[in-house]
Amino acid sequence: MQSFSTASSLRKELTALRNSGKIVGLVPTMGNLHAGHLALVQKAATQCDVVVTSIFVNPTQFGPNEDFESYPRTVENDKALLNDAGSQIAFIPSVEEMYGDMNDSRTVIHAPAVSKGFCGDHRPGHFDGVATIVAKLFNIVSPHKAYFGLKDYQQFLVIKQLVTDLSFNITIVGVETIRESYGLAMSSRNNYLSDDERSKSSAIHKSLTKCQQAILGGDLDYATLENNALEFLTDAGIEPEYFAIRDAENLQMPNQQTMGLVILTAAKVGPTRLIDNIRFPLPKP
């Protein structure tokens, strides 16, 4: 596997590959890779000739009291995992390479509608940082396809909106969440959890599946279902930020035209913030 640290050297390599007819896929990551990340790479490898995986801990998507400095950096191990998973190229730029001097006059991309609410409210500026770095990666790599995990569902919709609004000629592919044996969605932040916290965290996925089963059983009192789930999480020793039932297309309140739902939640287990969701079609009447 080749490794590049500058945009100019990567562009030169990819231009030659595209000119030879190769299909290029991009998997953006912040490193500290786990099976969820590798599922993205493996999916890309089945659909593309060349898979580029970026490893970049993006400072602009972290808030002032979040874990940017302590976020795990495991680059050498990540490179070995990527090679085994089928990524031909790793792009590992510095902050200076991606942002220069990080001054306040730099361009920031904001997707106003879909970034409101949920994680957008609890992590102000987070999705602006995501949208900006993803746009930069798209311009550097110029992939035919880009792969994102559906665990970060609001982020996935932000990126789809970005591609539509800015006319990127890129196909966005969502890849299903990979879970721990006890149901928790895989995340680099799971490493922060103690054994007791891991046990408690199983309630997050349980809350989602209980709500889904109630809806599929005919209970459409969404407000009551949301409140019941919040109580369930609190009783399990978890601090929920939100629990919401929404239209899977746009995160708006469901209505008679809604074809499918997403149930989203974010909660703190100890000091660690975790997110999860499940999506499913509504039964036809």
C-alpha cells in the first residue's frame, strides 16, 4: 500500500490512475480503525479499482471541550489494517497541509437544514467541520465513489446534501453499522469505556429495538415512545442527550407521506458520548 502526506503528490498519482481508466473510491476516516471502518474499505474494494483511505483527525469538527488532543492516533497499526482490508492508498496529511495556518478567514461549508437539531445542537459547528473537510478531500481525491458509515446518520445526510448542493459528481455509498457482540455500535470512542460502562451501554441498542418493535406493532404515539425510551436509558444509568423518531429521508417529523423511519439517539455512558440509530421502512397500509 502506498502512503501520501501531501495533496499534490496524491493528485499526481490519482490523475495517472484515472487516466488509465481506474475507478477510484474514497473512505474518509480519523484513524484508530476498527471493524466498522474496515467494512467501508472492504465495500469500496468490491466496487472500485483503487481505494484511497484518508486518516486525518480533523480539528474543526471538535468542540472546545471535546477530545481532539486525546483522540487515539494509531497510524502504523491503521496502515497495516488498511493494507489487509484492500486499500491501495493511504492519505495521511498534517493539519497544516489541510488547513494552512487555520486562520478565521478560511472558508467554511455549512449545510443549514439537515445539520440542525440532534448532534447539530449538541455539538455546535461540528457538521460545518465535517462538511468542510469532506469537501476538501473530495477536491483532492476526486473519487468516483465515497463510503460513509450509517451509524453517523445525520452526518451521512449532511454529506449527501453537500454533494447535491455543490454538484460533486460523486456517488455516496452508505454502509451498515457494525456492532459489538452486546449490540453497541462500533466506535473509536468505545475504547474509553470501562467494563461496567460497556455493560450499561448495551441499553442504547435495546432502546432503539424496543421502540422499533412498538412502532411495527402499530404504536404510532411517537412522543410517548420517545419519552419512554429516555426513561429506559436513564434507568439503565445512561445520560441521554436526545432520542428521536424521524423521517429517514430528511430528519423531519413523520407524516402521512413518510415511507421509512430512523430512530436516533445520543447518550453519555460515563463521560463518553455515543450515538446510534436504526432505520426501517414503514409497513404499507
